[in-house]
Amino acid sequence: MRRIFYQGFTFSNANGKTDDWTLVIGNQVRVGSLFELRRQVHFFTELGILPPPKVSKASLNNKSKK
């Protein structure tokens, strides 16, 4: 299984060699190419209907140290 983290969202590919990636946002599951899923993330972010991306504790610690 491969995973890509993009702007706080996780794209996963269970098959590894195919171009079908999965994006889970809330209770919605979207399947498509990386290009299409990234485009959807940008589109829905601009509309303001996506939940804010998850921020890891490590990135919060790095920001507070700076």
C-alpha cells in the first residue's frame, strides 16, 4: 500500500502499480488519478466546504519552536 500526504489529506493506493488512488474526506470516498483528486481538493478548498486538514502534533511543535 502506498500513501501520499498532500496539503493535510491522505491519498492511498492499495494496488501499488495502478493509477487509481483513494481520497477519504469525512464519510466520502473518492477514487481517481492523483491529478483529478488534487484538482478536487483545490476546488473544494476554494469553495470552503472541506474540513480543515489534519495537523500533526509534530508540525505544531516545530511551529511553536520557531
